[in-house]
Amino acid sequence: MKEITIWKWLIAIIVILALFLYVPVYIAGPDCLETVFQAYGFTPLYHIWNGLIPEYQIPWIANEWITSFLSGILGIFIVFAIMYGLGKLIVRKK
Amino acid sequence: MHIPDGVLDLWMLISFWIIVIIAWATAIVKSRKTLNEEEPKLPLLAIMTAMIFVLQMLNFPIIGGMSGHLVGFVLVAILLSPAQALLSISTVLIIQALIFEDGGLVALSANVFNMAIVPLFGYLVYYGIRKIKDDNKGLYIGTFAGAYISIIFAALICGIELGVSSLFHYPIEVTVPAMLIWYIFIALGEAAITSAIVLYLQRSRPDLIPKTAELKLWW
């Protein structure tokens, strides 16, 4: 298998994120599960955890594109690092 | 399809936690051999996980002003294996719940079950089609059908969970159609995006797509 150039792929993913957040694909309405909840007048009965960046919106940044983009980049690197780290851990434990 | 907390009964979530922990442990133990033999694929697993995170963040519009997003299990399973897809999608769901409040924290077990275990049925469809039809057509049909069916199954199970939960006061006869009516369209989006990525990789990096003889059923 040819080598996988990590940085090239990560940059490609970030470009995809930037483009799709910029083009109005992202404007789409509520997701279907939320719509089903709304249709039947249901509200979740309890809430136990507030995320650090709820709904991908960094509280002190007003611009929706910038806040979503920064959340996306943060998420990309966290998810990549955890998956890579876990993989290395699994591989090492022979 | 991210279920928040306060929707499903606690007994359901505990049951899902038991299933999910067993599935995670099995996937980690069994993936060890595969990842040891194919260590160059580890960056691909991490990159695919990052890609799935982004694709789950980007909603595509469907009819009625609603939106859906990719789940991505079948895509990762096609390129790597179902066990690695379970670990990949689970990682995305954990980060989404912990940092971005996308899906509940207690309900994480249900979300992992729905989006990282149930879609295995879709992958089995892909696997079966490729075993029957060992050519490019088999790859394309298998990818489209597998991705489509994975979402239909996930929505079906999610609908059943809502109907069974005493917190959501509507029966299965209501909740299952309410979910499926929208997810038959979202599943088309999943199938189209998965097919487009597989088609692109097949043209640009065919070495990343396992040949029929190398297909992994579980790990």
C-alpha cells in the first residue's frame, strides 16, 4: 500500500469543511429526529451535560461561519489524535 | 439521529451500555491483530475518523426544510473493517457528546448502538453483493445498497427505541413510520456520498479499496 500523507489529507478535510460551511449547504433546517420531537410536542425530560462548545458555537464568537469553522478544526484534530493514539495503543499491546 | 438525554428509559440505556462495552472490547482485542499486520493503515483509520466528524457536522437539506447528515459506518467498514468502523464512529460520537453537546452523554450508548453497531447490516449487504458480483459493478451496487440499508436499519431501530421508551408517549406504530418517512430520503444522501467517495478513491487510490478476496467480515 502506498504511503498515506497525513497532512495532505487533513488539509483536504479542512478545505471541505470550509467550503461546505461557506456554501449554503449548511443552512438546512432541524434534523429529522428533532422534527419528529417537534411534530409530537416532545421535549427531552432531562439534561445532564453541557458540552464545552454546545452546538459547535463558541460562545464569544458571533460570526456563525467562523465559530463553526473553528469548532470543526478543533474537532478534526481532537478526533484524529484520539483515533490515532488509540490505534497506536492497540498496536503496541501485542 | 443523535438522541439527546431524557428521551430513552434508563433501563434501555444501561442495556445499550452493556452491549456497547462488549462490542468495544471485542473490536479492540480483535483489531489488534489486523492493525499489527496492517500498521500503515492506522493513519487511514485516523483520517477517515476526522473525515466522518466533518461529514457528520455538515447537514444536507432534504424535503420539507429538514436536514440530514452522513453516518459513515459503511464507508469506514468498506475501506478498513466493521470493527474499525465501530471504533471510528464511536470516537466521533464520544467527542460530539462531550465537547459539542451533539447527542446525550448517558444516551451515548444508544447513539453508538444505532450508528456504529446496527449499520453493520448495511455492510453485510455490501459484503454479500461483492462476494456474488466480483467486479466494479459489484463494488458500486454494493456500496450504494449497503450505505442505504445501513441508514434504514438505524432509523428503524431508533424508531423502535422511541416507541418502547416510556418517556416518549407514542407507540411503535407511530414512531417507526415517523422516522422512516424521512430517513428513506436521508439514506439516499448517505448512499450518494458514500458511493461518490468510494468511486473517487477507486479511481485515485484503488489500493485503498480491498479486493473481494481480502474483504473483512468482522475485524
